[in-house]
Amino acid sequence: DEVHMDKPALEPMQNLKVYMHSLQRYGTSPYIYPIYGLGGLPEGFSRICAIHGGTFMLNQDVDEILTKDGKAYGVKAGNQMAVAKMVIGDPSYFPKEKVRPTGRVVRCICLLNHPVPNTNNAESVQIIIPGPQVGRVNDVFVCSLGNTLQVTAQGIYVAIVSTVAEKANPDEDVTPGLKILGPILQRFTSVSTVMEPVGDGSNDNCYISKSFDATSHFEADCEDLLSLYKRVTGEELDMNINADSVEGDY
């Protein structure tokens, strides 16, 4: 949206600095994306977790958040139970009294047999359509991925169009993004409710993140993660790593 127009110029300038630094570092784009898709991120986390003695329960639903005296002490999954000092998760795992809706997001996943037109046949692109330019309040986000990132078969592309729901008909919300994709083989549209925690977790040991929003660059999600880290640990996460020596800092 346009709320940044009423804020001091310092934050946009800092964001531009990060953008330009990233563009200079990676060449053709300021963004990086994991080969084989976003699933590579939890895979990497699971390996680090195992090194430190953690346990992963894959493909397992959480049936109940276990509480005593108003504080969470674990989860129940089928006939199994895991006990912990706190429970951390997204809103879908917690009872409705611990979260509240903040809006709705429309997402349309499209299968293409060609790159997005007018992008110089780029194998992967991210396009942000400013809302006011298409008669909307909120921006429309378009992300397209191809075989180079090992997320599709050769010659097939996956494009995702997403935005905040403003219309009664969700197809109208994503139309500006669909128009720039060219011919679409098949598409799947969904509308999801965005949730956020009611409390900060200090009173009930339930540390809850926000739902994914409409953005395709995950900026807001990263900010929410940093907020969650501070709520859990009481400290700010130190992000001042040396970009030229990541392995050494790690």
C-alpha cells in the first residue's frame, strides 16, 4: 500500500541500500531462491536441528496443545506426546481463541508452457504491480519459476499471482497479474484468511507467528520471524554477519 508515503524517508533509503547491495552482489537480481524450491529451507534446518539433538516428526498433525494452569507444556499427536518449555508455531496449530483474523489473501497458481512475456525469456521473475496503477489499494505480486531452479519439468513454468482480497470475486483481485502471464495451461485459485496471535506468548507459552501474507518476497514474514525470535528469547537476533565470509561467521 501507500502508507510509506507518510513516513520518514530514512527507512525507504535503507531498503534501497540493501536492494542495491544485493543487486551488485548477485548480478542480474537482488533476490536469491533455493534450488528445488522453498522446501530446501526446512530441509537445511532439519539437518542443523538433528546435529543439536532435535527431533522431527514428519507429516504429523497436531491434535492438541497440552496446557496446565493456562500454560502450554507440549503437544499431542495421535498416541504420541511431546513435552517442551514452550510451543512455537503458525496460527493453524492453535485454538481459535489464541488468534484473530486480519484479512484475506487471494493466491492463484498457474501452469505455463512459456516464460512470462516481455521479461526477456527469464527463467524466473518477480513482478510487483503497484495497486494504485490498476485501481487497487494493495499491490499485486507475480512470481514465476522454471526448470532452472529445479521446481518444474523442462518447458513448464509455475507462476503465482497473489494479493490482498478487496473484491467479492477473487478472480477480479488477481486479474491484473493474470493479464501479464499470457496463455495459461491451468490455474488454481484459493482464498485464505490471514491470522495473527492475540498475545505475545509470555502468559501462556504459546509463541505464534502470523500467517503468510500476499507478498512474494517474504519481507513481512522475515520481520515477523525476527519479532518472534525476540518474543521467545527476549533478545534481538544479531543479523550483522559478514556477507563476504558467511561460512566463517556460521
